[in-house]
Amino acid sequence: MLQTIPARRGKAAAVAKGQRVKVINTHGAQVVDTWAFNRADMTEFMSMEHTRASSRHIIPRIGDAMLTNHRRPILTVLEDTAGGIHDTLMAACDIYRYQELGHDGYHDNCTDNLAAGLKELGLTPPETPSPFNLFMNIPWTTEGNLSFDAPVGTPGCHIVLRAELDLVIAFSACPQDILPINGAACRPTEAHFEIVD
């Protein structure tokens, strides 16, 4: 069943080992911050740092396993129609990021969306791990500089991940509307996901 990740909000769901999660960039210009936690022990979670050290890729490829902070596979990339447009380096946005960008007052953010999505399941994140930023196109130059204004995904592109543990997966339809991470219009939109056997 297709589930909605509302624009600017978070959503979480339980996934059994062996099930697949298809995440869809419905409108083609939406970053989806993604986290996975071991359902039996929330202090074990998908770790970008551990994954990069093992895969030796900045962006995971088809067949790559995403590892936990205990260096165990938690998700495996099975399919990717987004052309590898994902990020594993950027931290989840938070209230401090928007203050840094000059915003006054509260701003929706992925850190709070993670907590809210898990709260609907009666869970609390032990911390905010660095997310797997699906559909986030952050090109890096050979000098180590980055750009926030690269083209993003196409409508309907998707990635399929297989659960390697009984886990809880959490998403945030990133509310960034100051930098063009969610397309030149800086207008966050909904995204979708489905869990299949």
C-alpha cells in the first residue's frame, strides 16, 4: 500500500527482514531524508560513516549494503531509477541550520520530523544519525567544494531497498525552502513509499 510522506513532515514504519521498501520521488524535486533503526535495539542504526568506509563509495550503488553503527547490513540497494542522485555526507537540517541561514523563529526541519515520525509509533530516536539523503543532488568538485543548485530527480523516480534486519524506517520530506535543494522553486512537496514482501 502506497503511503504518503507529507510535504515538510516525517513518517515512519516497521519493516520486516526481507521486505522491500520503494521510495518514490513523486514530483521529482523532493529530498527524502531516510533513517533505519534496528527494531530490537534502537541504539543500532544505519550509519553513513560506517557504510562509506565499507563500500568505499560516497553514493551507494545497486547491490551495496547500508551498514549500521555496529557494521552490520541493515538495508541493501536493489534498484535505483534516480541515477545515483543521493547524498551521504550532509547532516539532517535542524533549527540551528535555519538560524544559520538567517531564518527567524521556528522552521520545520528533518531532525524534528524524525522525532515526530517515530513518536507516532511510540518510539524515540536515541540521537539524530546522519541520514541517507535520497534524491539529494550535491555535486562535489575536485577541490572539495559543493553546489546546492544542481538539477534534482525526475518525477516518479525511485529507489528500492531490502531490509536486512527487522527494522524501523523513518523519512522526512525535507522542508528546505531557502536553498534550492528541493528544486529551483524551493517548494517542498510530498513523496511516497511502499513496503512489499
